[in-house]
Amino acid sequence: MKKTKLWLLRHKRFGIILAGILALNLTYGFDPRFTIINLLWIGISVLKIDQR
């Protein structure tokens, strides 16, 4: 449980970005390119942080 809490605190910025992406998709309509590019960016960023 402690590791999960630490991981969530470490990556909370990406959770906020993910919520923003979802909000933009709901507000302006779903754009698959926008969503895929941003999800890839988040995934790569999380992997880079975890490697440190």
C-alpha cells in the first residue's frame, strides 16, 4: 500500500493531464490523433521517471 501511495504521489501531474485530455475530448469532440499522441507522451514520461 505504501508503494502504491508513493507511486501515485510521484505521478499525480500525469493524472491531472489525463483528466484534462478527457475533459477536452468531451468538450470539443473526440480527436483520436490528439488523444493517442498525448497518451503516448504521458506513458513515455512515466517510464522515464520510473527509471530514475
